[in-house]
Amino acid sequence: MDATADELAGVVDLFGGLTREELERALAEAAYRADGQSVDDDDLEAAIEAALESFALVRYDPTSGSDAAANADGEALFVAGPTAFPSVPEHAEDVPHILDVERRRPDRQPLGEAARDRFVAAADEAIAAGDGARCRTLLDVSYDLETWAPVDLTDERTRLEDALAE
């Protein structure tokens, strides 16, 4: 089973957020239900990295407050990100009934801060590398991210625009 970024977002969105292990189990279950297919670990790793890079997924570490109680083991969660158009892969619609995972409702403030930190790091990398295409992509992502979470990316947008103007 080859999952797209939007399908990964769709699976995690069914639960509000999943740990890496839970995401693997959910995808394995969906693949098995699709005529006994399986999930290739390398392909899954590449798909997750691409989804994180594109902000279709956000890695979030719920270490305090109500989110910590929802994920007592302290593992990072993958959450559907600001650029995702979550779609549930075929045969995955029943996964919430199969896995023993309660629905999570991450707090948007710390979730937004985690996404903002990742965005700033991505902008720093793109600017340092002189990667105009990535800078333009991140400009678009900045608007999605501000709509998705309570963050202000005006300064980062200015830095990206300045880098493109040089």
C-alpha cells in the first residue's frame, strides 16, 4: 500500500492524531483489508517525510496540559497539517473501530507553535540554500498555516520575500 500525504493526513485525522506506531498499525490494517496488501517500511518512511516536508502532516509533542493526559506515554503525534486535504484511503474507514485508540483533540495553541517552529526551520533552510522554489512554496504555506492555527508568520514571510528579491 502506497499512501499519499493526503491519505496519511486522512488516517491521522480519523483519530485527531496518531503516534508513529499507531499510524503504522492503522495503515497495515487498511492494507490487509485491501486484498491482503502490506505496507513497505521504506515507502512509508518516505511518504511520512514528504508529508512533513509539505506540511500535510505536523509532528506534535504533547508534553503538557490536557494533551499530555490524552497521550500519557509522551510520544509525538502526527496531526493533519495546514496543507492537507485529508482523504481516507480505501479500506481504512473501519480502522477506528479496529484499533483501540481514543479520539484525540490536540490544543491548537501548542500545536500551532510546533508547526510554526517547523516552518521557521524550513524557511531558514530554504533561505540559506538560496532555494527560490522552496521559498515560494513556503510563502504559500505561511498563509495556510496562519489560517490553520493561531500563529503570525509576518516576519518569516518578509524574510522569504526578501530572499526571493535578492
